[in-house]
Amino acid sequence: MGTHRFPLDTRSLVALVAVAWLASFAHEFTHHATGAWLCGAPGRMSLSLFALDAACGERWPWTTAAGPTLSYALMWIGMALVVRAQRTGGDPWWGFALVIANKPFLRLFTALMGGGDEGVLWDLASPDMGRWIASATVLALSLPPMIVCWRALAPRNRGRVFAAAFVLPMLPLLPVPFVDRAVYGAWIDGQATLPALFGVPWSTWAIEAAVVALLVLAVQAMPRRAAAQAAVAR
């Protein structure tokens, strides 16, 4: 039976939003970096968008697969951290954070709607059934980490805590693709030039650095509360 009382105070939620932001960037950067490796030159990337170099040609499916591969790997690493924390009496917060930040529910919803990286890839193999195979794939890869997180929670208010932990940190991120397109759309489309490092504008690197700093500050503000909650749970 689970005993963890997952913190949903402001500091924890801010930290979760920061981890989710960075996980999203890591997902897109993995697309971007894989494209640079396979195609011989970096394309263009922003906060949540990427465009391959024009010479990439038919190698694009591998770059598409790279992003979700990282996301699922992080989910399963998070699951392993939660299991280890349960066995050792440690704090599973980082394990929960890695599962939550890689958006299992949003990935499943997107696949069901016929989109997402998984949908694009499975449509290549089975245009008629791609959506459903993609949805089954997302479910198979996302469900085990979510079950482990569910079982790790204390029974009291488990459903509410689980839903809040997985949904609330995602809400501030929902407008990002629209803002990103408005700000960096011309850059992604190759119609504008910006100072950049490895195909990523310096302004984007600055935003990511600021999010890292925010995460460090939020996590530093959390330890006493996390330790106290762990002690109460035990």
C-alpha cells in the first residue's frame, strides 16, 4: 500500500512546471540534435518547434522517433526512482516529476486525436490503423509508470492528488506552442534570421537557463517540507 503524500503546494507545483518545461525542450532538442547528426547540419529550433535542414530528405522518420524515445525513457527512469524510493524509504518526488513532466496523458490524448510523433510514425506503416496502433503504443509505454505512481500514493485522496499532480503542471504549458509560433514562426520557416547557437536562438537558450534557475530555487525551497511529509508517511 502506498504511503507517499505528494506535495501540491506552490513551490512543488512551480518546480513541476519547470521540470515539465525542460522535459518539453529536451524532447524537441532530441529531434533537433538527431536531425543534425543524421543530416550533417542542424536545422532550426525554438521553444517547442523544430525544422530539419533542407538536405535531410528521407531520414526524417528517425528524427521524429528520437523525441518520444527520450520522453518514454525518462518516464521509465522516473518509475524506477519511485520504486527505489518505496523500497528504501526515500522521497520519490523526482521520480514522480519525471513521469509527470513527460506528459503521459497529453501524449495519449494527442495519439487518440490522430496526431503526435507516434501517430506520424505509425501512419507510415499503417495509414488506416495508425491512430489506434499509436494510441496502443502510448498506452503500453505510459501506463506502467502511471500505475507505479498511483500505487505509491497514500490511499486518502489518492484520486484527487493523482489528477492534480498530472494535470495542474501542464496547464501553464498549453499556450506555449501558440506563443512560440507567434514569436519564432518566421525563424522556423526560414524567413527570418536570429543570433543562434547550434540552430537554437540565443533568446531560447536564455529562457531555458532562466527555467533551470527557477527550478533550482523552487527545489531548494522544498526539502524541509518533503522531509517532514516523508517522516509523517512513515
